[in-house]
Amino acid sequence: MDTTWAADLARRWERDWNSRDLDALLAHVADDVVFTSPVAARVVPGSDGVVRGKDALRAYWARGLELLPGLRFEVVQVFAGVATVVIAYRNQDGGLVSEVLELEDGLVVRGHGTYLV
């Protein structure tokens, strides 16, 4: 993993969330992406927290933006692995959250929203 590329991905991720630009966010995601999140378990009925495919992820994120009009993220740290980027950030409520993004050919194939306990 190129650390400059990982840092740039995190900057774009923050910018695109804060501008509420779903098309830009989804441009980094594979069509067959699998995303897990405890929030998805609450927002997407019957998902058990697992969202499969880009179209379903778009619907989940759009619903999240609708439910949280004040959504705002601030990246605080970025971690790069072999084919993984972790973006640690604070959300609009000050909560510490991490997105664990697994990549293939520069696209997110698996993502995991994780929350501080």
C-alpha cells in the first residue's frame, strides 16, 4: 500500500462525505462491495448489519444522510496495511469511528464501520 495514496483516499473520503457527494464516494467502491456496520443493522431492515452491492450501499448511505442532516466527519488518523486502509475519524457527535477498507485494484471490496466501545 502506497501511504501517499492511502492519505489521499482519506482526504477525498472526508471531503466527499462532508459535501454529501454519494457519486464521488461510490466511485471508490467495487460493484460487488460488502459493507458491515452496526448502524446498517438499525437503518437497513433485515440486513443484520451487512450491505451487499454498490446499489444497496448507495441506498444505505442515502438513508443515513437523510437521517443525519448535520453529518460531518473529521479524519484524525489514517492507517495503511498491505491492501487495507483504516480511516479513524470523529463524527458530528464527537464519536470516534473507524472505517476499515479492504481494497482490490484500487477499489473498496469490503468495508467495515467500527465504533469505539
